[in-house]
Amino acid sequence: MMIRFDNASFGCGRAQIRAHYRHLATVVTVTGSIDAVNVDAVTAYIQRFVLAKDALILDLTDVGISAADAISLLKTLAQDCRAAGVECTLVATDAVADLVGDGDDALLPVAGSVHEALHYFADVIAARRQLLLPLIKKTA
């Protein structure tokens, strides 16, 4: 398996990974194909962004991936995010999104687009601020 970096992207076999740091979250976009040969390396690379403590958006809309490899990657990512206290949202094709489940039993929340996921994180931050304002006013 060949691993290479160019223009801030990570190449691993037939998959390319690019991370974009946004104000509200880190957006990790994977393109190409994830298969049994590169799924572990792709997962390990994505795990680096869980350590950043920023919210994480994983965009898999332009990647080919088998159900088994998708479940392996998403289970690992969900466990790591929960352990680190990092919020993570998945943006994916319907086939991949269906693998994470829905409701309270979902591995990860799913958004229809990166834009939608960023709006979700903005709403979460605004809601937290509203909860904190009464506490700050009481101590002042």
C-alpha cells in the first residue's frame, strides 16, 4: 500500500483524505475507494482528528466502500469520539448512512450535507450559550 501526501491530502491506496479546519468543526472528506486493504490506514488517519477536540464532520459522499469496511470504520470512529468527548457527524450516501442506524441507537448522527452539519454545530453552540447566560448573570 502506498501512502503519500500532496497539497494537504493523504493518499492511501485508492482513497484520498483531505481535512479542512472550519470555525465550528474539522471537516474530513474522503474520496476514492476504501477497501479491506486500506480501511485500517484510513481509519488511523481519521482518528488523528478526534484528538483535536474540535467537532468532527466525516464526509463520505464521494467514496466507494463496502458495508463491512464502512461499519468497521464508523464503529471505531464513534467509539473514539465518545471516549474523547468529541461530537461527530457523518455525511454520506444513503447506503452508508443506513448502516449507522437511526435514533438513539445510531452509531453517529447523519447530516444531508457538510453545510447542514455545520449549521447543526452552530445551533448546538448557540443553545449552550443560552444555557450559560443565566448562570453568568447570577454570579455578576
